[in-house]
Amino acid sequence: MTRVLVLNGPNLGRLGVREPEVYGSATHEDLCARVEGWASGLGLEAEVRQTDDEGELVRWLHEAVDTGADVVLNPAAFTHYAYAVRDAAAQVTGPGGLLVEVHLSNPAARETFRHLSVVGGVATGTVAGFGIDSYRLALEAIAARRGRRTSSPRP
């Protein structure tokens, strides 16, 4: 079974209370439950994690490389300036690895400082602007690349 680390950066543990008009009303716990259900339906094994610490996120990306796990990554604020995260993400997409960058909102439609992603250039692909469904779409992309079913049950 394909293992996928679903890694979330700073402030995503505050989902449901932080700017719900931008990020939606679902909590991080809701996100975890949906991701695990979608992954299971796609024949993937997903583990969802969240951190506000850049170093911890880098360590998790190294773990993905060392264990051969694919990654769904929402780097959150680290998207725009965290070159250590970018360099670790680049290692994931080395020979045969997949990393899909996700965002709940569409950074290109927001403030100018959010337009740059230092991670996007090393990601296999990016899904943004579909709320929590961005994660489902990312998992479907990984499943398709790995020869699994290409659609998961909708909530």
C-alpha cells in the first residue's frame, strides 16, 4: 500500500477558528478524518500531521525520503520564504517520489506576498483554492500516478 504523509504547516491546527471566511469552518480534526477516509478509498495509507515549527516539517520531509513515502504538503506561511522546506521537498521528488503542494485558498488570488511559492518549483504539482477538497484532489493525483483508483468517495 502506498504510504502518504499529509503534512501541514503553521496555523493549520487553528482551522475552523482562524479566518473561516478564507479557510472554511472545518477543523483540523475534520480534515484528518476526511483525508484518512479519502486515502483509504483510494488504496492509500495516509498519516496527517501538523506543526508550527519549520525544523519539524523539514524532519518529516526527510522521513518521507528515507521511508519512500509520498507527500501532500500544505506549507502554509512557509510557502513563501522557507528555503529549508523547499530544499527538503526537493529531496522528496527525487527518483520516483511524489509531492503535491496544496492550499485551501488560492494564494494567487490573495495578497501579493502570497503569490510566490518557493515549494511549487520542486513539487510534482500544486492544487489550490478548493478548500479541504484540495487534499482530496492531491490524493487522487498520487493514486493515479501510483496506478490506484483515481476517484475517492465524496463526503
